[in-house]
Amino acid sequence: MKFKIDVEITPEEVRRLMGLPDVQAFHEEILAQIRSQMAAGADGYDPKTLMRPFVNQATASMEMFQRLFGGMLGAGITKDRHDD
């Protein structure tokens, strides 16, 4: 037996249902501060510096993904050689 339930709910309704705090005003305030510091040319607020942590994190994730698949491929090749 299989059941399928479709629920139409907005992100705001999910937030309230889960009891999560509304951080919209805080988020907008932080973004406004970052924008003003970027516009003023404050040190460390240029786009390259702001995006560096995300780029480093994405690169590390990709390397981990490559090692994972490399290990699986290596294990498969080793298993095939032992099966012969």
C-alpha cells in the first residue's frame, strides 16, 4: 500500500510551524551594514575578500568528493582483479 500526501505551505508557515524565530529584520540589518561598508570601501569588504571563505569551502568539498569516488573506483578495480 502506498500513500501520497501533497502539502502546499509557504516558507513562512513552515517557520512558524517549526517554532523557528523570525530573523528577517536581523538579516536585512546585517545586509544593510555589509552594503554600506562595501560602498565605503572598508578594508575586508571587497567582493573578493567576502567570497573567499565560500570558494575555499567549495574547493575543499570538491576535493573530498573526488577522493571519495577515487577510493570507490580503486576498491572496485581491486575487487575485480581478485575475482579473476
